[in-house]
Amino acid sequence: MTIRLRGALGTLLAGSLLPVLVFAHHSFFGRFDTQSIAELEGEVADMQWRNPHTYLTLRGVDASGAPTNWHIETSSLTVLKRMGIEADTIKIGDRVRIAGNPSATGKQEMYARHLLLPDGRELLLNVGLKPRWTNRTVGDESLLMAHRGDPSHPELGLFRVWSHTRAEPRLFREATDPNFDIQSYPMTDAARAAIARFDRVKDSPIANCTPKGMPTIMEAPYPIEFLRQADGDILLKVEEYDLKRTIHMSAAAGDPAPSPSPLGYSTGRWDGTTLEVATTHVNWPYFSQLGIPQSPAVRLVERFSPTADGSRLDYEMTVVDPATFTKPVVLSQYWLWLPSVKLLPYNCTVH
């Protein structure tokens, strides 16, 4: 169903809808009606061009015709920049038309997918979208929807920037696929009880600028980079939240016990060209962003395996946490090497 709200109109129009939730990320579940598309028209009164999401204030009217401000949320600054949409594309005072997912709770808010500028150009604000009003579109999804990496420099091995594209499912299916059954995980009774108490809107651990911990951070749909350190350790940089993970390659049995932290303490070893990383001492209390708990006793084993031609990085994570799972959980995904992609500053700002 497509809901059209233009001015004081609230006419319902039949229409088709793409599976837009596949590309959702921060604080989406429960806030917006992903089965509907609504349209709004109004004047841009304010813009907040930032991560984790970009926000607009649209001065318009409600369904009764009364003046009101609509709070418009859309993709992250880094996603928009990689699609070629810059901050000055939209200007304060522009009269625009917006189509997106309306509020699921009756608030004056929307998650925008399309925006029609005064000059007739249409912004496609996420990937997987087709033009709605015109073929004069802005929004190049080629980087974010790439299916193959570049095989030109196999000698770089692991040490480069790797991109996770929206063409493939993310590590935690429950975070992006509304049809995934979260109960299919082999959870303990205590973990299932914790999920039953979890409110996806009120209790979301990522609806803010608090950096995610392990293993949740590894589902981030942003690039990562591996760097060799002078002391032999490996630095894993994650664009989301500007995070850095140190992988200790020479840790000894007699070393002092590390302090718990959200990212934990990681040690690595080489298995041929595969980097195997074991992480313990994690005090991040979530397995994933939808409320599956995690105990301090969790042990994570990751395997980062670049293909022989260097175009792809295969990834496997094994999670052992007897307080949460009745048997080890194995997850997998991969990244691609897209040479033009560099890590961008994330600079998260609370809305």
C-alpha cells in the first residue's frame, strides 16, 4: 500500500513496494512502517548532515491541514557521500517532495527514500531504489552494490581496505531481514527470556552514538582496513564509530590479564594466508542489536581469508557462549576490494 500525504490530503493509493528494510541499520525496527510509502511536501527548515543518520526538518502541514514540522530521517552521511550526494545538494528553504516509510507510532516523522529537488532532480537516498518521479536522478549505487572486487593486486593480501556491499546479506540476518526468525538461534532458556523482555525501540543499544562492541560491530555495513604495526601487531580499523581493534600477534601466556572492554582482547595467528583471531574479555552485553544477550565468558574466533587474487575477503565467526547458546554459533559474510574506497571519518553525533 502507498500512502500519499501531500498538504492536507491522506489519499490511499495502491502500489508496489521494494523490500526496503534490507538496507536498514540504526534504530529502524519498530519506528517506521516498512510496508508503506508516504509522500510529503514542504520547505526544508533545517538539515543535520551527519552520522549515524542524516536528518531534515520539513515545514509543512499535517493531515488536517494544520502547520507542523516533520522530522525526516535518512541514510548516513557516509552512505550518501559514497553515492555522490553532498550536503549542499539540499538547501535550507528548498521546497521539496519526499517519499519514504511513515512512522509506525503516529509521530510526525518519516524515513526518506526519495527526495525531489526544486530543479526537478530526484535524490535516491539508498540503494536498490528505482526512480519514483523522474529519470533525472542523483545517487550512484555502484560502489555500495558491487558484486565483485578488483583482482589486480593479489600481493597486498589482507592489508588493504575492504568493503561490505549491500548486494549480500549482513553477518547478523536479524538486523536487516524482517522475515528472519530470531528464535532459530540455538539459545538457552535464559536468552529466550531476555529477548522476550527486550523492546526493540526503547532498548536498542545502537540508537545513539555509543560504539558497538564485539561481535556486533562486525556486522557494520561500512569499510574496514587492516594495517601492519611496527611491533608486529595488526590494527583493524572499522569506519563505523572510527573504531580500532588491536590484534596482538605475539601475546604470551604469562602476560598480565587484560581488562574487559566492549571490543575485548584479541590475539592472532596465521594459518597460511588466513588470519585467525581469538577474542575474550568482552563486556559488551549483546550478541546482536536485537536483544540476544551475551555473557562475559563469551569467546569469539574469527577467520579472515583473502582469496588468491585479492578481490575478496571471506569471513567466518564462531561464537561460544554457554550462557546464551546451547552450541557454538557460526556466522559468515565477505568483503570486496574496491580500490577507490577509503575509510571516511564517522564522527557520530547524537540526534
